[in-house]
Amino acid sequence: MKEQEIGYISKHFSKISVAAIEITAGKLSVGDTIHIKGHTTDLKEEIASMQIEHETVESAKKGDSIGIQVSDRTRRKDKVFKLS
């Protein structure tokens, strides 16, 4: 599978298992699969839902800051790749 870097983790909220992602390139939609990779992080997630400023949205583009539910801990500056 081809991976395209689309952003990075800016914050992780461990109590609610949510990662805040800054989109730096491309577009991300509900249903897409992402790969979060960092020094000690390596997980793949399918995006079931995403939010911008506590509002549920279907897609996000470059410049957006989104929150998504994740199954494991992520860390600041982890890279986010979209799988295609």
C-alpha cells in the first residue's frame, strides 16, 4: 500500500483516547485508513469519525486541525500517513 504523509500529531488526550492531528497536505475523509508512525508509535486506524472544534465533519483538508479516536497512545510530532 502506498502511503502519503498528510500531517502530524499535535496533542494526545489519553483519558478519552483522542489524537489531535494537524493536516499539512492533502485531504482526509471518514472511512480512510491512516498510519501513525513515530519513535515508539506504529499503528493503523480507520477513521470512523472526526471532529473540528467539537463539530463532527466528514472530511478535512490542508490547514485543518482534527480530532480522531485512536486505539493506542500517540505522541506529539508522530507523523500521520494516509494509506491508498
